[in-house]
Amino acid sequence: MTSNKGFFYPRSGSGESSLLPAPPWHYSGDLLTIEYRTDPSLVAELLPPPLKLAKDDPGAVALIWADWQSCGASHDEMLDPIRSQYKEAFVVVRCDYQGATYSRCVYIWVDKDFAMLRGIHQGYPKKMGSIHMTRPHPFAPAPRLEAGARFGATLAAGDRRLSEAVIRLTKTTDKNGFVNGHPMAHHRFYPAIQTSSTQPDSGDVFAELIESTAAKFEGGPVWQGEVEQFSLFDSPTEELTRLMPREMIGAFYRQIGVVWNGGKSLEIIEP
């Protein structure tokens, strides 16, 4: 009997139709980050046990736009750009697990199916969306990466705009913010397949808390910026406006390269 091949769906006799190659996965991208503070109780409601609010600055939030090129170990996707290029926007908070501080992605939108499936494997709660960012370029009218340059970003999903932002770069700095600066603590879960009229939600057949971080990282200069415009908008299918800012922290822009090669299980969550 011939077994199916392929890292993830769909598996087949040859494995060539699998949407994802096996890790390591390589990423090159531009990141636009806005950090702000919201009501810590609204962050707490997004942290399932055993996670708790971060002890320091528990209401800190980062909304990050990213324009990526990505590929597997062969790098074949780089010469077939439809399989390598995608954009995403994601919301990150911080949390505490057994006394250690972690970052956690609580909302995320992507515009390609392979990025969506990677999220299932990595514990990112990905949804489909429309994401756009101003791209830097050495020749006008696009902005250069220099003081005074202005960059815009938008996020929409389900035919509705969810967020928009404009930042102006001011100077280089040491850190690309602090909210997304820790290993990620994510949940991977699969709801049980069997339901009944008396119990339509039969819980999870599998749930796991994992730690995920980069196996390799390199980055260009970190540009700090001022937030000229930042808005979150209501939608009947999203909850982003529950994390409305109370206070802006700042903005950042950076070009980076990352290699991801798996995480580790922190604990299995009993059903």
C-alpha cells in the first residue's frame, strides 16, 4: 500500500500538490509597526489559561503590517512569485506563562492560502484579508528609508476596512518596539468532529500550547516614527475595535530576514 506524501494538505502519491513544503521556512519582509496601550482587561479576555497578563505594561498592543517573500529550503518559490509573495496584518499582545514573558498573536489577516495554512501549523489565528502598504524605493515618488519619509498601511476583511495608518520616520533606533520582542505563545487546537443536538459544541479533541521563535534572524536599521494617523473600524465579523488605543506609544519600520524551523510543545491542554 502506497502512503501519501506531503508536509500538509493536500497529501498525494507524489506530494507535489501539498500547499506547504516541510520547514525550514525562509522569510524576507518589510514590517510597519504601531504600538499603543489599551485597557488591560481587554487583553486579558484574549488570553486563555494557563496564560496570564504580562506583569509589565499589560495593556501594550502592536498592530503590524508585513509585506513578505517566503519560501522553503529549495527556494524554488522565489522564482514563482505567486507562491512566495504575500502580505499580512497582525495584532500582538504580551502574556505571562510560568513567570516568563511571551508575545502572542491574537488576530491576524493574510492574503494567500499557503500563509493561512502555515498559521494553522504555527498556532496563528489567521483569516483572509486585504492588506496594503507603501513600499520604499530609492527613486521618487516612493519614499526612501530616511527621516521625513511617510508610509501608509490599510487592512480590510469581509468587504470592510478594519484599520488604516500613516507614519512618518524620524530617526534610527535600537529596537523595533517591545511588544513583539519575545518568543510566541500560541495555541494549536482541533475541535472534535462528533456533535449532538444537545451538545453542538463538543469541545476540542486536541489542544496544545506551543512556543515558537525564529531559528535565524537578520535585520536592517530600525526606523522610529511618529504616528500621523491611526484608526480602527467596526465590522460585524471582527473585534479589533475592542482594542481601541488609550495612548499611543510609537511607530517603527524595518526590513528583516527570518528562518522558522519549528517550535516546541509547552503543554497539552486536557479537554
